[in-house]
Amino acid sequence: MLIAVVQIHVKAECIDAFIAATLDNAHHSVREPGIARFDFVHQEDDPSRFVLIEVFQNDAAPAAHRETAHYARWRDAVASMMASPRSSLKCRDLHLPV
């Protein structure tokens, strides 16, 4: 499994619109065949910070995800909402199911 941990800092005046756009993206993303999990989390002590945790089933799935209409819609909708560029950490799952 390939895991992307995306950290996002949103302008304060855009928080509600960002949540709406990201919930739409998450709703569609979890239905993609290459996505095992898609978590959208909100930082408790700073309402302008969010994390996406995207768990992909294979190395091809992230590129396929970025080709979807819902990702393009999200990317374009939230571009101007960012307080700073989003960052992404790529990880591998080391835990093997029993």
C-alpha cells in the first residue's frame, strides 16, 4: 500500500467552502477501485489546517486518481483557498495483514 499524507493550510475565510469541496472529492474518491481508504481530518487546535490520508492499493492508483473528474474539480476549486502550498508525504505500509 502506498499512503499519501497531505497537509493543507486554508485561508480562514475559505474554511467552509474548502470543507464542502473536499467532502465531495472524498465521497467520490472512496469509490475508486485503486483507493483503499481516503480520510479527511480537521486539526482540532487550528481550524484552518486539514490532513488528507489517502491509501492507494498500488503504485498506479495515485496517477489514476489525479485523472478523475472529481479530483480536477476539487483541485481547481480549492487552489485559491490555500493559505500556503499543500505538502505531501509519501509512505509505505509496513504492516502485513495476518
